[in-house]
Amino acid sequence: MNVALKEWAAIIRVLEQGRQVVLLRKGGIAEVEGRFEPTYREFLLYPTFEHQDIRLIVSEVRPFVRQTEAERKPGIVRISSLAKVENVAQVHSLEEFERLGVEHVFTDAYIEQRLNYKPDLPLYVLLLRVSTLPHPVEIVETPAYAGCRSWVILDEDIPTEGASPVLTDQEFQRRAGLLLPR
């Protein structure tokens, strides 16, 4: 697999531990027309440190920010998981998001910040089934991977055979809330 979605390193750690089953997307500066499109249904999770802000996640997972920054190797990206999109919702308000009933580690301030950025565009809520790779892979970070974009096409294929889901089916269903397809 060579398609990856960029996300804060600390949030990837949260996903890999099964504490959260969603990602939020609006669109980065380098996106086509500045908007996110949920183009791929399965992808690797690409840890990034751009815009990672400890104040925008709940206190119990804030140590992950420090841990991932301490583990960071300049010029190297460590890919350790992949995700499959089980459902996509679009929300336009904090109330709509809260009605979904999904467990997450984002503060209300972060969700409101994402909603208020380009308010004419919806906030995508991606319900993800995350699996960890049997062996994390380190790749060289190239200039082509840089910038405020969600999707990255890697120069090399990352083997995903033997990846293990981080949650049982039952636990995943419980955490998915109303986002779980019926």
C-alpha cells in the first residue's frame, strides 16, 4: 500500500490504542480548492507534527504529544498502522457532532475551530477501523510529502499483510456510536 493520510502523531497513537475511532477533516491549504475529499477507503496513517497542539486534546492523552515528539527522528517517518473507512459523516455544528455519540479525545475548542475554518464547508467525520502493522516501517520524508495536505502517495509500497485490528468487533461497534453503518 502506498496511500497515506497525514494526521498528528499523537492522534495516531490514540487510534492505535483504540481510544478513538474517528478522524476529523476539513481540508488543508494544499488541498484541491482547499477542501478535503474522502478519496480513499483504505490507507496508511502518516504521522505529522505540523499544527499538533497539546491544548486541543483532552488531558489524559496529552502525554502522547510529548512521547511522539521525543521519539521523532528528523527526516524519517515511521508508519505503524493503517485504517479502513467504515463510514463518513458531514457535520456543520458542534451539536451535530455530539449527536453522533462517538468517543474521541478532541476538546470542544478544537472541534469548533475545525467547524469555523471555512464555515461554508462541512466537517468530515471519518469512522475508521484501525489495524497495526506487524512491523512498523521507517521511510525517508521527502519534499513531496511536506505541506498542508491530507493525502500523500508514498514512493514505496508498505507491506500490510498480517496487520491486526486494534479493537474487537464488539468494542469497535460500541465506540462507533451512531456512525456505525446499519
